[in-house]
Amino acid sequence: MLQKRHGLRRWALGLALVVLGGCASLPTDFEKTPSHALIEVEDTRLGRQTQALALAHPSESGFFVLNDGLDAFIARYALINQADKSLDLQYYIWHDDLTGRLLHNRLLHAAERGVRVRLLLDDLDTAGKESILALLDAHPNLEVRLFNPFASRNSRMTEFVTDLGRVNHRMHNKSLTADNQATILGGRNIGDEYFDATKDVAFGDVDVLAIGPVVSEVSQSFDLYWNSEHSYPLSAFREGEPPSEGELAAFIRMSDEHHQAAEGSAYAQALEDSEVVATGAINQLPFDWSPWRLVYDDPAKVGTSKLDADTHMAPALLQMFAQTEQDLIVISPYFVPGDKLTEYFGTMVERGIRVRILTNALSANDVPLVHAGYMRYRKDLIRNGIELYEFKAIKEPDDAPKKPKKSRWSGASRSSLHAKVFGFDQRYLFVGSFNVDARSTILNTEIGVLFASDAEGQRFSDNFDRNALLKAYRVELDEQEKLVWITEHDGEGVVLDKEPETSWWMRFKARLMSIFVLESQL
């Protein structure tokens, strides 16, 4: 009995520590100077390169889709290197790995040559990276801010108990804007798996490089977040003295050493095959020029769970769906449509619209809990006439013609879908950070852009059909209303009656979670 009492005391003490740890409050005594995108930037390298193109396409913006991970990395690297006056970066995740360190190095050198660098990060991924961020922030031309930060810096998980209503909202936006003249936005975070720089699992993703008037709109969005009440200077959480000039200089030297070592890597050699490198200059890329629509959530979304067109971008996306006339393609790695959207897709099919959906298979999904929510809707989607596909975890080559490569870099052997792209009527594309699930709709903030391209839209649709059974499984119902997965391997059709590439235990856990999982949190 005495032992039980001691156990209860320890449990009570532990609970008290959790509650007390969660009672920490956000700082209030700090300086936060508002700042905005620079306007007089035409006389920059990027401004001079893009000005003639913009004048030739009045009232339009130019878009270049970055499907390839190598292209996506080198495009960011090049924009940072070419920036003369300002860099604005907004990311959900920034890993301390090869590509993350390389881009840190370029930011430091941009700051060294006088470029104003504003780096806004969601605070969920910054744990364990405080020292690196503090050194970056120590540069007089580089400021780091954290969006919706955790008050308890050393016990963040406690706030998911004590302050879930606030910290459960995250900034999922991803953009990089140089000199208010060129921007990259889409689905990629900063990390090796997003840029095909790992031998483990690579994330298949999509970004778009944009120039023209749309860039100013992205900058306005960034300013809204940067100056938001939910963004805090990193220095507000500093304990003790900031890094000294000597420590910053040592950090830059170490960063340069990492950069120099990376220059001889197989990955660096592979970057030479990039289309972005081959063109030599941004104005030589084959941009598609068209009207556009940029949509993004207001940062005030983190303070409410009510779906409102004034703060949430989801209603604008639904308008895009409603305007579809013939063909809709939805690519979303995390796909939990709910009853209403499942029914809505069915009404689209009834109107004669072809609806194709691609999401991750269980074996490819890096968040199995999301798959547990999605699997509830598969049968209804198929019954409603939707063509449903699940992305393979095993990386399969597509049948597109291959360019000769200078390097032997092969990348990862396994992959996971991470792209968020919608195709409308084989003409319009929406590229962004938005997943078709409740988290993107209600909880997290997102951004994306809709633009027109006959060539890219047709290519997107054709590639989907051509590679669907190579890179994914078509999910259908057999005569007994049981799910089957259809694919091709070595030129032959294959039909499977279980979740592909999974163990009994993986399937059991997914089915069990599907009973209890709260879709509002997915």
C-alpha cells in the first residue's frame, strides 16, 4: 500500500510539473520593428533580367513549374545568390542537413554583401536548432522570427496539453522571394528529402518559380505574416548575451567549410544536370505567361477554428472546383475529404466531369494516422465514379525521355508523395502548400497560386494517365465490393487484394486507428 502511495505521489508530482511547465507565457517585453517589402528594386540583377519580360506581358505573370528536386534546389540557391537588396523566406520546416546548411550559407553571404534577409519559420520545427538560429539572427542584416511560438522552450509538448487550441495551429506556408522580383512557392520545405539529396526516402513535390506582378502579392502576404501579432523575434526568447562578433565569424567560417566540402559531392555534380543551371539566367527559362490568382490564409486564422472566407483560403479553392467544366485532377499527399467533399466530387462526376485523385498509399504515407482517416472514404469515392490512385513507396521510373547525365547520382530508392497540385480542364494549375484535409482547411495556414498554361496543363494530364499505373495503384472495387489495387510491373498488369507493400501489423494499426481518429486534427 505504501508503495502505491509513493507511486501516486510521483504521478501527481509529474502531472504538476507538466501543468506548471505549460503555464509559461509568451514574452511581452521585446522590440519588434515593422518592416515591408522593398519597392525600388528594378535596378537589381533580377530586376534587370525580368523587366523586359514583364513589359512584354502586361497584366500577366510568368510561371515555371519545378517538378524536379534538383531544379527546385538550384532555383532557390540561384535566387539567393542573385539577390541584391532583399530576401524574404517563409517555411514550415528547415532541416539542418546538406541542403539546409547550403542555403544557410548562401543567406549568410547575402547578408554579408548588404542584402536584408527576413527569415520567418514556424516554431514547431525549431526545437534543437536554437543555437544555429541565434547565430543567423546575430548578423545585423539577417533577422529570424518565429510564428506562433511555444512559450515553454524546453518542454514544448506540455503545451499540446495546456494550450492545444493555440499551438495546434501551424504556419504551413512555403515561399522564397528575392528582391521582390522573383518568388518560389509550393509544397517543398527545406531539407534533403525535398530536393532529391538523400539515399533514403525522397518526397515527390512541386513548386513554381514566378516573376511579374504576382511577386508583389506574395511579398504582401509575407509582410502580413512577418508583422503579425503571431510572429515573434527570435531574440525575444534569448537567455543571456547574444552571440559575439567572433562567434558569428567562426560560424560563417564553419558554414563556408561545409559549403566547400559539399562542392565535391555527387549531389553537387548532379546539380549540373539541372535545367535551371543549363539556361544560365532566369530570363532564359520557358515561363508560361497568364493571368493568375494568389490565395492564402490570413495569419489571424490561428486564432479561430471557424471557417470564414475573410481568413481562410478554402472557400476560394471550392470556387475553383465549382468552375471546372470537364476535368479535375487532385494530387494531395494527405487526403481526408470528409463526407461533404466526397459527395461533392460525386456530383461533379454526375455533371460529366472526369475526376482523378492521387494520394499516398499506406506504405508511402509518412503519417499513417492520416491514411487511417482517408481509408474511410475510399469505397464511397470509387462508388461515386472518382478515379482513385495511391502513390507507390517503391520509386519506379516513368516513361519520359531521359536526358544524358554527367553524374552518377541516383537519389533515393523509395519515395513519398508530397506535392499539392490541382489541375482544372487541362489548362489551369494550382500549386501550393494546401492538403485536402481538415488541418489545411481549418487549422494550418497555407498559400497557393492558380495560373493558366495550355501546354503545362495538357502535359500534367497526359503524364498523369501515362504514368499512373507505373508510379501508383488504381484502387477499385471487385464484384464483392472489396478493394483491389491494380498496377503494372515489368509491362504486365498486377491485381492485389491487400494494401500493397505492407505487413499485417501495418494494416491492422491503420484499421484500428481509423475507428478512433479525429478527422478535425488530420
